[in-house]
Amino acid sequence: MKRKKSKSSKFSLIISLLIVLAVIISLVLVFKPFDKKKTTTSDSNTTPIKVDPSKSDTIISSSSVVASDDTEKAEHAGDAGWIKLSAKGSGEKFTNLSTANVTIYKAHNVQVLKTATSSHPSLQILPDVMSQYPDALIMNASGFNMETGDITGFQINNGKLLTNWGENKRANEAFIINKNGSMTTYDSTTPASKILANGAQQSYSFGKILIKDGKVLPSDGAVNWMIHSFIGNDKDNNLYLMISETSAGYDNIMKQIANLNLTNLVLMDGGGSSQMGLNNQAIVASQDNRQIGDFIVIK
């Protein structure tokens, strides 16, 4: 009897040990995944986060805010008039500073005319404009609606407002020439009333501000594979007209114009609209002989 009891006790002990071992193994299997998950979460917190540069307060970016006011618009600005630009220093009236991928002309101590004088200007091709101004440097400028012919963006000529901010959401920036001959840029956060009060005489608008107050802004994709036109100025009040080649690339363009030390640069219309001529000779012909609504003319 005693022997049987001993065997039974040993058997019970073995069973108890097996149960304890099974519990320990179960606990290990249950909690191990949680530990692994916890470690993974910790690792993910150390992974670099991609930051949108446009959200950084160290970078100037165009605003989507559209300032509203009740500035009266003009149906027509009258005959296109000239503005005299007085630049510091000396130099030729037109200087060819072209690079491998960018046609660049610097204009020194010149007069400037904007051809668009209404919100629905007459469309013209470059040879037509060159025949009117045979001794001038001419380039396409503001964009236009190819279906309606209406000019796009923020438009002023002869000091009269033709189209205001918000009438075309694609154009919230503008290159401005003031009646005193100075040049600057604005975005849609500044109301038309203030821009006019500051002396705006002409505006050219379609694409993004690429350089503002000497600071190059990050690419937002607006400069893509197409041919692009640009208008800019430097600190000495020289005016620059530029057209980049197809697929020149934003970074490549900025490297090639870095030595110009531009104060402002604004993207104008591109593709088939891009065209430039000097002294009645085409320098960059339109890819499709396109009629457009706005040219900048310099003499």
C-alpha cells in the first residue's frame, strides 16, 4: 500500500511540473510578440520624417490666400504705354548672357511696354509684334485661356486693373513694374488696392515666383519638362528675359543663372507660347506658331 502511494505521489509531482512548464511556455509565447511590437514601434519613431519644405518658416512660399477688395476694374487700359527703367552702372542696352540650356538677355536702361490692354486682348504671333516694334527685344509674357482668349492671372496695364487676384486660381503671383521704373513681385496676399497705391503700372502673371528678394525658392514642379519663359530683375534694376530649353530642369536652370544674382524671377507662360525675338529676328520661335495674348516689349 505504501509503495502504491509513493508511486502515485511521484506521478502527481511529474504532472504538476509539466503543467507549470506548460504555463511558463505559454506566457513566453504570448508576451514575446508584444515585446517585438513594442521594439518595432520604438524603431519607427527614430525613422527620419520627410518634411514638406513649403511648410518651413525659413522658406518663402507663395500663398493660397486671396486678398479681396473692391478695387474697380477697367474694361480697357487704353493704348499701351512705355515705362522708363533707369539702371545703375553702365552697359549695352541688350546683352546676350545665354547659357547651355537657357536663352538670357539682360536689358539695361530701357523702356518697357505691355501689349495686353484688356482682359480679352487680341492674340498675336511673334512676327506680328516684331513688325510693330522692329528695334525691340520681345518675349511672350502672361498666360491666357486658349479656349476663350481671356488673359490669366493678376493683370495691370497703364496703372489700371484688368483682372484681380482669384479670377484664375493658377496665377497667384505677379511680376510688377512700377511707374517710377522699379520692379518687384507680389502674391495674392496683397490686395490690388495696395499694389496700385504702391505705384504699379504694369503686371505680368502666370506662374510661380522662383526668386524673391534674392532668395531662390524650392521647386514645386511648376518648371517641368516644357520650354519655359521667365521675367526677372537684379539689384541694379536691370531687366532680364529668359527662355529655357525643353527638359532643362529646375535645378539645372538655377545653377546656370546663379551668377546673375537676380533679385526677383517669375515664371511666365511656356510650351508653344514661349517665343523671343530681337531686332525683327526670331531668337526662339514658337514650337507651334502660337498666337498669344500678352508680350513684353523692350526698346
